[in-house]
Amino acid sequence: MIRLLLADDQALVRGALAALLDLEPDLTVVGEVGRGDQVVAAAVEAKADVVLMDVEMPGLDGIAATAAVRGALPSCRVLMVTTFGRPGYLRRAVEAGASGFVVKDTPARQLAEAVRRVHAGLRVLDPALAEESLVSGASPLTARETEVLRAARDHGTVADVAAALYLSEGTVRNHLSAAIGKTGARNRTEAVRTAEQQGWLL
């Protein structure tokens, strides 16, 4: 019997996944959490074999939680199951130690098969996303440029971003300018949109 932990901040999604997967004779859901910072403790307590992990969760995002699970429980596999089919997310999830990456509209039978394959030590990646990830490559943004773009998305003016990140306005403008150039955008709003679509701003 393969023991599953479901990590998703939407209770309805967790309930639907649990109901579908519990129908499989060799799969059993042994735990559910709604926050990324609860995953490791729950996986340890439930002796989970596979964690089905969402990407965007409160407390800790699914990619950081994947790295934490792989560090604390090397025998436990992680299958990312997300609404956000972005190539950058797939690349970062695999780099963090995820064995699989599928989108939530995957048919139930295929999802169950993905769980079995990941448990067996195989890799399962959404083929269209995997191809897009290879074509688009890794994020061209530095860690600081990513941080500034993320802050620009959440805050208003350059002054607001500078205050939020404890940087000078000049430094913020320089990082925004570099990010705009690297994303091929015309302005910071477009740069944020492009980076989000690629999955570079988690």
C-alpha cells in the first residue's frame, strides 16, 4: 500500500483528490495539510511514501517544501500537482527534488499512475511543460532582480519597493531596468507579467 500525504491550501481540492485516490486498491491517503510549513512534520508523522504537493501555499511555497521533505525524508517522493502549469515552476520543482510535476486537470487514472511511477523511483513530467521548460531555459533574473520584481508586483511606487526591501530608490531602479531588459519587456508591469507567466516569481 502506497501511503499518500496531500498538501494543498484548498480544502475542496484536497477532499476531491483524497476521494479519487482512495478508490485505488493500492493507494491510501494518510494525511492532509493546507500549509507548506506543515508538510515535513505531517510526512514524518504519517510515514508518507509520496507527497502530492501544490506549488502556491501559505507558510512555505511547495517548491521550498519539496526541498525540505527531500532533506528530512529522503525515501519520500514528491509529486507536484498544481493549477499553475508554468515552465519555471517545473524546472525549480525538479531542482528542489520533485520526482513529478502534473497539472490538476490530469484525469484521475493518470494521476494514480503518476503516483505509482513516482513511488517506483521514476520521473513523471507533464510533457508539454517539460518541453516548454527546456525551450525557455532557466530564469535569467538574479535573486535580487527577482526579489525587486516580486516587490514591484506587490507594492506601488519605486519608493514603496525601496522601503519594503530596505534599498535605495536608485538601486531599485537599476534592478528593475535590468529585469525589464532581460524579460524583453517595455516596462515593469510587462516584466512582472512575463516573469509570472514563466514561473520565475514564486
